[in-house]
Amino acid sequence: MRVKKAVIPAAGFGTRMLPITKAQPKEMVPVVHKPVIQYVVEEAYHSGIKDILIITGKGKRAIEDHFDRTDVNKHNKYLDELDRILNEVNIFFVRQREIRGLGNAVSYAESFVDDEPFALLLGDTITLPPCTKELIDVYNKYKTSVVAVEEVPREKVSLYGIVSCKEIENRIYIVDDLVEKPSVEETPSNLAILGRYILTPEIFDCIRETKPGKGDEVQLTDAMKILNTRERIHAYLFKGRRYDIGNKIDWLKANIELALEDDEVGKEVKEFIRGLEFD
Ligand code: UTP
């Protein structure tokens, strides 16, 4: 079966980005010309996906407004690009009734996904080039769930879900286990889950069986741990760039790097940065 659907969770609090996220969703925070979630929708589209479900929640209405058709008098090239995509995709919305973790957010996608494998893209994370496209290639070869990972410095493992795995071919691994935020002493590896997945629909039963942890939150990593006891999961080492916009430093780096590469503003930003004096 082909991967034809994408799910984008975007209901989380965005506590780490406060006060920026006090009155606006973190997925609407701008990176150069566009809000983060537009990059994520574009990634799904450029990965060949036409049906997209965005999971929203309290205070997230701006996300739905963003994907409405634009007023004809207000066009520019970025809006035109978005409208072109909107003509070709179907975007659906569902509200996570209470914010109870990523696993709980994903459970709201069950009837949309039906009985098909689907791509899961965190709504606050940008990957360049589109990681989802690469994950779909791995899925097409192995027909299992696939989780994208990246190498992180060992002292930072406790910020991530970590996988322990065996390499079977260049950058592709069989997952032995998954651990949410391990300590530096106990971590099985430095391969961190980066926010892009292909999941089989069996994940929904596993989410139902997952016990909530801290703050009554249901962790997706814990549900995947159960999934891994029932069917094989592969990990894929992504070598591109990933920005977690829920973290202020990553958000600033994304703005600087993408602005420097941009056709419209790049030259001026480069000159500006060159002219700055550093200690
Ligand atoms: P995070 O793990 O960054 O959590 O979510 P958060 O609550 O949004 O942010 P902080 O920790 O308070 O700063 C990763 C992605 O999963 C979504 C978020 O919107 C984000 O896109 N998410 C998270 C949900 O949709 N629902 C949840 O219950 C939790």
C-alpha cells in the first residue's frame, strides 16, 4: 500500500517559546517568509501526499485561517505558491480536546487514516530537504513503520526520544528499542527521533494500550515501543538539516540560515551580518 496521507500534530502548548506563543500558535511562528506549518504542509505535498490532517486545539485557530484561500487582491509570490499547493491538496482539521501528549494527539487521526500507512510530521519542525520523501522510499522497500533519526551530541540525549538499533544497510537500521529522554549514563545510543515518521495503522491499538506518563501525557515513543514488540520498525538516519522551531535557538538559526540562502533577502542579510562587529 502507498503512503497517501499525512498527519501533522500542532496542538501542543509551546511553553518553551513563551511569550511568543502566548497568543499565537507556535506552528505560526515565522521563518523568513512563511509560518513553520506552511513548510511542513509543503513537505508533505512535495513528498507526493495529497490528504493532510492537521491536529489543532485551544488557541490554534490561526492555523486554520492560514490555509483558507487568499483574498484575490493580496497576492505575492509566496501566497501564489501556497495557493497552488492548496488547489492540489485536501487539508482537514481535528481538535485535540485536551493537550495530553503526542501519542494522544496522533490517536485523533485514526478515522482519517483508516487502514493505511501514513506519514507523521511534527508541526513545529522543518526538515531540508524533505525528510518525509526519503522515509517513503524506505517504507516502499521494507513496508514497515520507519522513524527518522539524527545523531545528537551524547550530552543532549535526555532531550529526545532515542532508538537503539542495528544497521542493516547504509543509514537504515532495525530498531531494537526506543527510550523517551534517557539519561546520558543509560542511553543506548545517540540516535534521536527528529519528528518525521511513517507509521502503520497498528499504532492506534498501541496508543490505546500505552499508559500515560508525567503530566498524564501519552508519549508516542512509548506506543512505538509496544508496536516494536508486534512488528518490525526501521530507523532511517537523516543527513539533512532539521530545525525544531519549538526551541528558541533552533528558530533563530533557521531564520538566519534560510534568510542567507533566500533569493529575495539573502544578499542584504549577508551584507548586514558581515558588517556586524563580534567580540
Ligand atoms: P512538543 O514536544 O514540542 O510539545 O510537541 P509542546 O507542548 O508543543 O511544546 P512545549 O514543550 O510546551 O514547549 C511536538 C509537536 O507535537 C504537537 C505540538 O504542537 C508540536 O507540533 N503536540 C504535542 C500536540 O499536537 N499535542 C500534544 O499534546 C503535544
